[in-house]
Amino acid sequence: MFRFAFALFLALASTARAEVEIQEITSPGGIDAWLVEEHSIPFVAIEIHFDGGSALDLPGKRGATNLMTGLIEEGSGDMDARAFQSAREALAASYEFDVYDDGLTVSARFLTENRDQAVDLLRQALVDPRFDQDALDRVRAQVLSGIASDEKNPNRIAGRAFYSAAFGDHPYGTADSGTVETVTGLTRDDMFDAHRNVLVRDRAMVSAVGDITAEDLGALIDTLLGDLPEGGAPLPDRVDFGLTGGITVVPYDTPQSVALFGHSGMERDDEDFFAAYILNTILGGNGPQSILMEEVREKRGLTYGIYTYLVPKDHTEMWLGSVASANDRMADTVVLVQAEWQRIAEEGITQDQLDAAKTYLTGAYPLRFDGNGPIASIMVGMQVQGLPTDYVIHRNDYINAVTLEDVNRVAAEYLRPEALHFTIVGQPVGLESTQ
Amino acid sequence: MRRLIAALCLAAAPLAATGEEVTTFTLDNGMDVVVIEDHRAPVVVHMVWYRSGSADEPPGSSGVAHFLEHLLFKATDTMESGELSEVVAANGGSDNAFTSYDYTAYFQRVAADRLELMMRMEADRMNNLRLTEEDIVTERNVILEERNQRTENNAGALAREQLRAAQYLNHRYGLPIIGWKHEMESLDMQDALSFYDLYYSPNNAILVVAGDVEPQEVLTLAETYYGVIPPEEHLPERFRPEEPPQTAERRLTYVDPRVSQPYLTRSYLAPERDAGAQEDAAALVYLSELLGGSPFTSALGVALQFDSQTAVYSGAGYDAMSLDDTTFNVTVVPAEGVTLSEAEAAMDQVIADFLANPIDLDQMERIRTQLRASEIYALDDVEGIARRYGAALTQGLTIEDVQAWPGILQAVSAEDVKAVAEKVLQRRQSVTGWIVPSEEEAL
């Protein structure tokens, strides 16, 4: 089962080096996993990602995968919800189940001293959930409570309006928690269907970090996932970003307007992705003071924070941003964002800005590997993106190879001020929806 | 110029219970130094904590501690505005700061070989800040937008503010950390500088360095950069107006159409972890878990979410870390069709039953196991451990208290929990809030 192992030395700034030794293993049952052994603390963090996620909801069943995910920890095998949770608490193990459009994730950690019991319990939840009617009704009430809360939350209102206009009937166009109507209609059978459609062995990606050997991990993975079926529901079709430039105001009585803005973006495997990633860091990302933070916050005090994000999803791509300003100042913020978007598209960035972003990004990368849980999560993320284990060695080279010409070519091509759409929730003075 | 260096070196104190390596020093000017070793990765977290937070502000200037925290990223004698963060980023690091009731802290996370640079810059802004009127005006707008974002746009946050104001009659914990809006609007240069000049001093500060470092190296650097800053001679004794005993229950109703569904929350005035006396606080940690920790196994969860379906959510919370009296909180979100008064009656019944009946010893043991395990999991997060020490030392605790805490938690008995529950869970020392979208919902 043991394929190969090699050490990765991350050059960190000038002198320091971080060592992350990623082993690629295949379990006796044929399931691949990545492992970093770290025996200094007696616990293991496991991260599992199932491709697909809530976008696999069947027609008319929006919210089924989300509700099913909430029920995984609410009873399995011969245990009801309370018996299951009592057993988990007695082991001091933690299992987190989360779902988003493109994936369902399991983050678990458990102590070395009771690892086998913790794994058996997690296996029972993943492979043999009960979906008892009383648990279904109880968690459904929690989901409906969350939907009601979202309807009064300006950020959620903005997201719903924006994605609905951008993606329409595609799963990306609606919230994965579903609507009051669809969630109210979900049955036990829908839960079993969603489970069968999403939790399948051939869409699972696995990583582990901590106090465990490759051999023990192989056996553990077979226990955990070996009894899951293969072949999930078909993945959704590709969809283009359907919003055109302009402004949508969603009136809401609250003192500060919140804006979500954006246009189409770039695929993760585009050869210009690193140039776009650097450009985004300079425009509105974390790290050195971004251009938008400088203009909107530092110079004018119009907001507490403004950020932009490259969002390459499995079936579409976006370049998004978010900002909040008092109702009487949002109009100024929008004008500034449009102007900066245009200026960068036309003039590009400077060599100094590029150098500062590179230094930050290459220096910050090794600092991400700071704990069993974070490393497990990074390794699964790499598998989801189809990257090899040695990506961690070369990643900073990819960043350093980007030239000013690359970044400014991408800026001219991909930053399209005329295509930027702002969805604004609040009572922004002097702003109205465009046609 | 270096002053006399006679640092007091306490022996490294490896923790039997948790395994973290901690060494402490005190510089000649009174600055405390805590070094936590974690050699798994070549990374360091560098933090400076000041023993001054929003509860130390002068009357009329609420929010000035947090305002000053923002202003500390402006220019000094030798650095331009924003330069510190730029230098940190240029070295691949991240930096930030946070303000609470009892402390203000600044931190950077960076490659371990950049520690000296971090110290040089952090020491510089302890003493050499140079603010302009433009900084004041612009940054005041930023904190007002921060308040908009965190509080004004959030009905739950506005309700919590009112509840806390009702809970603390006399103590500054009743004022929001970010400040009352009308007082924030008038914060000026003088407010900021008075707070800065008095409190940003080595004898009011704690240096916490955690990660891939050697204690002696850290001490040498600390002496070089922080040791040369003169102590503040007029640093006042830390005195806060204390809460009087609460003898009458307080109730309030917060109405806001942005509330999606009604809920109720109650806070009880409760003791916090005190130096050399953390037993009551440890028992309260168990009480909050037993009463409203896990929705599946706690008293409130089982009674209200399983047995009776009265609530869609229930929970209890207790923050043991506080310089002065803290609160113990319970919250219930009623299920569809259940009124707030029905939900509150059900909650009170659970509390009464809890006080009247013996404690479930199996549940007690599950909580004990989880608390022990959390110490093992905590070792994976050196920044979290660094925060523990910084928070403890700014909130009246000692290194010994921090290190004794896991053992004290393990030693709590059911009788201890019962005793502290009877002392704390009394309605005459509580504030109950109903949070509703309209007056009708509060009937």
C-alpha cells in the first residue's frame, strides 16, 4: 500500500525552513490518501472531501443535501441522536460535517488513546445513518430558523439577490439551505437519496495529519469509507455568470448599506491564474495594504473593510468584492470602486506593488502549515484542485515566475469595469437600480 | 542607551499536564516577558498586551481604547503611517490587534528569524506615535463604520449592548468596547493621547513570544528594544468601580423589526477566575456544560429540544476570563408556536430541576474527559496558548494560575457544581431580555 514518500523543504524567507513530509498512500482496499506523520501530540486530524456537495440536490429538493449533512451526527447504527452524541463526547472526539455547492467535508480529530473507537463511531455516522423522523423534524426546524434569519440579514439578502440574478435556475443561483417550501417538503426518503448521491467512495479525497503511521492510516480509511457505495449523482452542468454591469438596490431598513459586487472570473487551472491571484491580492486581497483598502478606508474612512476574491467554482468562475458603508456614503464608495477597477484595467499595477505582493505571498505560504488540522485541510484542498504533492515545493516558484507584463495583461483582459454589477442592500442615498 | 539590565529569570516551567514549555522574565522597567517554545515550525508569534482596555477608559470617552488601537498603525518618529503592517507583510507575516474590556493587544505572526524586526517596530510605537488631525478624522470614520458593521446593522448585537448595560449598574463592563456612538463621534486627539501616554508603558505591558525561539535569545532582544523604554511613574493603581450586590431582578424587551424570530436570554452576575482562587470559576465551567453545553446531553438541550420540543435552540455560556465580575448566560430560542413566556417558564423549570436533583455523574465524567482532551488539542495551536497567557496576565492572574487551571478543572466535583449553581442561579441577581421583532411578540 505504501507508494512513496519524500520530504518537502519549504524555503521560508532566507534562513528558516519548514519541513512537511507528505506521504501518498493507497489503502489495502484501494482508497488513496495523503499523510503527514506528526507524533509529538497524541491525536490525529482527518479531513475528507466528497466532490459534488449541495449542487447535487435533485430537482425540487433544494436543501436536501444540506439537511442530510446536518443529520449525519443525529443518529446511526443502533444509536439515536442522544446516544450517538453521548458516545462521541465520552471519547472527546470531534466530527464536523459541512456542505457547500461543490463539496461535502468531514473534519475529524480524535485522541490516540481511543482512536479505534472514535473511528468506528465516525464510520457508523458516515455509512449507516438512521435519519429518524424525530431527528429530521428537529433539524428541519433549525434549518427553517436559519432561513428566517437569513431573510433579515443584509449580507445574506445581498448574496441571494446577486447569485439568483447571476445563475438563475442552476444550483449556484439559490441558497443551499433551500427555501421554506422545499425544506418543509423533504422526507426521510429524500435524506437516504441525498446520502446515496453524495457520500460515495469514488468521490472521496482523504488526508490525515498527526500521531498515526501510514499502515494504520490505510486500515483506518478502509474502516471509515470501505463500505460506502460508488457512483454518485451526475454533477451539474457548467453555467456562465449571467449578470451584466449595473446596480441593483434591495431596499432594507438598516443604517449601513452592504454591497456585493463582481463579474465573471478565471478558471483555477488557467495558466494565468497565478497572475490573477497576485493581481487580486494587490487590488483587494489580504497582505500588504490593498489598493481598495487604501482608497476607500485609509484615505477616506468610508468603510471598515473592503475585500475582493477570485472565486473559481467547479462549474463557473467569478471575481467578487464586498464592502459596507453608511447609507449616506455608499454612493461615494461605489464610484471609487468603479474608478479603481477602471484605472487598474487601463494602467495596470507597478513593479513595486508586484514585488511587495510576491514577497508577501511567498513568505506567508509556509506559515499556513501551522497545525495538524490546517495541514490536513490544505492537503485535501490540493487534491480537490488536482495538484500533486510536490506543488508545495514549487508553488512559490510559480508566484515568482509571474511578470509585471503578465499581471497587467490579465488586468486589461479580466478587470471589466463596465461589467461590474453591484447588489446593494440598505437605503443607499443617491443610488438606484439600473435597468 | 541601554538601562541597567537585571532581568529576573524564573526557571523554565514545563507543564506536566499539557507539555508546553514556558519561561518568564521581568525586565528592569517592569515589563513582563513570557516565552512559549514550540519548535515544530520555524514560526513565531510576537504579542504585546497592555493591561488597559475599554473598562479602563475615563467617563465620557467610551471607545477610546479601541480607537487608539486603530491609531497605533499610524506614523511614529521613524515609521510612516501603515509602514509597520507593510514591513510585516513584506516579510511574509500577518499582523493585527484587538481590544477587550481588560486589555489591548498587538500581534504579528512571522518567520522566527524576523523576531528582532517585529520587536524593534512594536517597541517603537509604544512610545513614539505621531498622530495628525487628519488621522483622527479619517480613523474616527473608520471606527464608526466598524460600529455600523458590527452593531448598528445587527439587531442581536444591539440587544446584547442593552442587556449588558442593564447587567452592570456601576462597572464599566456595562459600556460597549467599541464605544457608544455619540461618544465615539466626539473622540479627539487629546482623548487618544491621554490614554496612550498613561497606559502604553513597559510597566503596564506584557510581551508574549511563542514559537520556534530560545528563551535567552528572546530576553536579550527584549532588553535591547523594550528594556530601554522608561517606565510610566504615574501609572495608576488599576481601580474599577465595582458592582454592588444585585438585589432585584431586571428585565427588558428589545424590539427591532430586523429580529427574525423572538428569543430570550438571561445573564447572572458570576465570579470569574481570581488569582489563587479559581475553584468557583472551574465549577461554573462544568455548570455551563451541564446546563446548556451540548444540545444532546445538557439539561436544557434534553428538556427543551428533545423531551418537550419547546425550543429550536438552547444553550448556556460562561466566560471565566475577566478582571472583575463576569456573567453566566442562558439563551432559549422557542420553537414555532411557543411563546416567550412559555419558553421562559420551561427554562426556569429546567433550572429548578437541576438545583433540586442530583447531578448526572456520567455527564460530569464526559465533560471532565473533554476538558482534559482540549488541553491536548490546544497544544496544536501555539498562538492560542500565547493568547491564554496574555489574557490571564492582563486579567489579574499569574503564570501559576494559568498552569494550575487544567488541574483545578479536573478536580471539580458534583458537590462543587451544586454549590456554585445555588449561589449564582438566582433570579434576583439576573437580567432577562426578550428580543422581538414587534411589541405584539412580547405579550
